[in-house]
Amino acid sequence: MAFPNIVASWYTTFSLMLLATATSFSPAATRACSALKHSFPTKTFSPKDDDYTLAYNHSWSKTCVLPPTCVFEPTTAQDVSTALKIVEKFAAHFAVRSGGHMPVPGAASIQDGVLISLSKIDQVDLNPDGTATIGTGLRWFEVYEELSKQGLAVAGGRFGDVGVGGLLLGGGVSHFGPQYGWSANCVTRYEIVLAGGRVLDVTKESSPDLFWALKGGLNNYGIVTRFTLKTFPLTDVYGGAVIYDPSRFDDFVKAVAFYSTPEGGMSDSLSAIEPVMAFVPSSGLIQGGTFLFHQGSDAAPSSLANFTAIPANQSDASVRSYPSFVNDTLTPEFNSYASRQLYFTVSLKACPQSVFLVNNTFAPMAFSSALLKKVSGFTTTINHQPMPLSWIEAAQAAGGDTLDLDPAAGPFIIVGISSFWDNAEDDDAVFSFHKVATKAIVTAAEKEGLNYPFLYVNDADPVQKPFQFYGKGKSLPKMRTIAKKYDPAGVFHTLQHGIWSLF
Ligand SMILES: Cc1cc2nc3c(=O)[nH]c(=O)nc-3n(C[C@H](O)[C@H](O)[C@H](O)COP(=O)(O)OP(=O)(O)OC[C@H]3O[C@@H](n4cnc5c(N)ncnc54)[C@H](O)[C@@H]3O)c2cc1C
């Protein structure tokens, strides 16, 4: 389906200026890359190799396309182990990437150092106990396709192109979250390569501390090569993208607000929405659209009735297989690698006032800035992710995680703020806008008693320091202790980019 003009503005051309200005590389990284090339001649790519650019280029946001000294593409945990020993020996800096979807420069990219790109660790194996072991380098649409052949599904990413590794290590918002909690709560085993190169199988029984820390602790403990997840029977779903005319924006916001009440649509644990409110300061355009999801073959789920009642400009919502629904998120309309992108997040208590407060605070700020009107290709969006109580309870029932949400604090909404634009010269202006707008939303929410002090790491910017909110501040000291136990030399906090460091 065609997405509206609003999103078409995301697809602007962009020149890879960074490549043209590629810098010289440090001796440590150069030596590590030579050693890697020696040990793995077909898996290591330096700038003179044809596959080098291809290997590092695949980042969701152009802000993350940084030229590494070399790219190493392991195919096994043993490869990763050898590579870690090499980077440690030469004290070379490194970054780790699975799907490359995190729009944070340096989180899974590096300008001078080794990029360990895990995309070739890409197998799906079904286990006799019904769990599935999946390689970190896969993208979710590949996982769903493969498992559907066995009539199974897992609670993974909603956008098919997102990588397995980052989503599962950061938590994971899936369509099935209201039933199973974070995607990470469905992981029963991790294959991880620790500092020093030790390969470890981590289960709740074998290493309960590390098992807990990996549920939300991102890249602070080692390089995870494979995840074992609980599966469940695949069913048909009602799902699709719905885009509304700008004249229907207020109706759309009201539908989101109603859905976000504890007794609204989100009390139906089979349903999910991904509403996006988009603002284009240069043209004044405001437009809304959402993915609708309901598990099962009900073609008119009542929990989504407020959305389906609004006449849509475009809609492809229908009953179909889950992989078919997710595959639709792979179309160019939703999958642009052409722009620069930035994510920030805040959280508010789940109620209609929160939805209105966010919009009423954010929209005037986006439209009143003369600077933003001049930013080429600039669209900014607000995304509301309602988090029902059933989600929080399911996460606890599954054994908990570092995010450690408290059911007593009630349901809430994760609000994602994301922007898209064309040119590096505007990076600072967009970043400043995100900081100021986010602060204004938090301040307004605090004033109204609507703030929910939690930031989801996979939607956050590093300046927001999300880990300090986990478990109401109780998780971070534990996460640090566990990191010191499994990585006493601090390899993952010194040699790896410190973007999400616990310290
Ligand atoms: C279009 C879009 C849609 C999204 N949809 C969702 C969604 O539905 N639900 C949701 O929860 N989030 C979503 N996100 C956020 C997404 O989950 C995070 O950006 C996630 O980190 C991406 O995973 P990745 O493997 O592609 O990440 P990458 O960019 O490759 O990595 C992200 C971080 O994880 C680390 N990492 C990755 N793999 C490993 C590993 N195997 N071992 C150690 N560290 C590792 C990297 O070092 C990096 O710091 C979305 C993001 C985008 C841009």
C-alpha cells in the first residue's frame, strides 16, 4: 500500500559524506584488523575489500553509517571468541551489531575500530522441548517465516526488518507483549561470548544473575550469539496499516486516548496498536496513522473499533497470517534507510489526559520553531505504546528482568519521539529540539501527576540514561555488580563504545 505524502518526505536522497572524509585508523585497530584478516581471511573486510562498504553500510539511520577500520563477520560463537581475544590483545576499540536498527551513532557502529557484525549468525533451530534457538543476526521477518513452517511463532519485533539481538537484549515490545511481557521474558537460554573469549550457555539455573542481567542490559555483558525462546502456536491475525486523512487527526488522537485507558482497548490482551502522529513543520501538515493488530480471525475486533470507525485514507487491515502482516512492514513505505533519524522517549501514566498532554505540548513546539521549518526533509513523530497491566504482570510471572516494572504503579504509555531529516548539518538542531521537547513533556506531566519514571532503552537516546530508572533505581547497582563479575577487566565498558555503559 502507498503511504501518504508525509512519509514520502522521509525518502530523500542522501550522499555518504562520511565515506569521502574517512579518517586514518589507530594503530591498535589496524593491528587487530590485520590479525583478524590473518585468522579469518574470508570473514574480515577492510576498506580495500569490495564487501567492506556493503558490510558496514546497513544501518537504519544514516547518522550511524560510520567507516570502521575493518568489519568482522563471524559465523559461530567460536569465531566471536577468537575475535574478542584479538581485540583484547591489541586493546582495539570495537562495536557489536545485529540488525543495525538502533538509530544511535556508535551504539552498533564505529568510526575507528572493529565492527563485529553478527548478521551471518543466522540459523533457526527447533528444539525437542518446543523452544526455538535463533541466531542473533536474523531479522524478525526471517524468524517468523521459518517458524511458521512448523506452525509456530515467538514474541519478537513488530517491524520485520529489526534485528533479533538488540531487540531481545533491550527488552522487546512485541504484538504479543500483553500476554507474554517483554520479548526478553520469553528467552530461556543465551549463548554468550564473555570477555576473555569464554563461550557460556546461560540459563536461569546455570547463572541466574547473568540470566537476569541479559534481560534488558543490552551489550554490557558480552556478545550473545544465539537466543532460545519459548514458542507458541501460530494463528491468523487481524492486522494492517491504516492511514487517516489530516482532517481526521483529532478523531485519531481521541481513539488513541480511549485505547490507552486501563479499561479501553488495551485491556484486550490480544490487541495492539502502533499509532504514529506525524508533524511536518515546513508545510504545517499533521497526520495520523497506525498499525492495528488483533490475534485471531475476528475481522472486527471491538477493542479496535474506535480506529476502524474513522474513515481511513488507506487501510490494508485484514485477517491473514502473522508473517504476511509483518512482511508488510518491509515495504519501502515503512523501511527507509535513506534518512538521518533520532529517537527519544518518555513514559506517562495510561489515561486519555496523557495522550492529549503529549500532543498539546509537542505539536506547538514542533511548529513554532523557525529553525525546524528550514531543516531539509524534516518530519517529527510521536508514537504511543500503551503498556497494559497484563504486560507488567506477565513479565514478573516469567521471572522478572532488569526493567523491573511494578504492577502497583499501574499501566502506562511508552511515548517515542522520533525525527527524520536529510543532512548532517542539521543534526544539532534536531537533537536540541528533541531534548527541549522531551523536557517540556516531562515537566508538564509532572505538573499534572502523569509522569511515569521509566525510559525504555530501545527507544531512548543515551543522554537520557534509561538504566537509572530500572526497578525504581534498584536494578542498576545489581547490573553493575554482575558486569564486574563476568567482565572484571571491563572490556565491554572500555574497549566497546561506551554508549550504553552501566558505569
Ligand atoms: C523502524 C524501527 C522499528 C522498531 N520496532 C521495535 C519494536 O517493535 N519493538 C521494540 O522493542 N523495539 C523496536 N525498535 C527498537 C529496536 O528494538 C532497537 O533499536 C534494537 O536495539 C534494534 O535491534 P538490532 O539488533 O537491529 O540493533 P543493533 O542496532 O544492531 O544493536 C543495538 C544495540 O544492541 C547491541 N547488540 C545487538 N546485538 C547484540 C548481541 N548479539 N550481543 C551484544 N550486544 C548486541 C549493539 O551493540 C547496540 O548497542 C524499532 C526500531 C526501529 C528503527
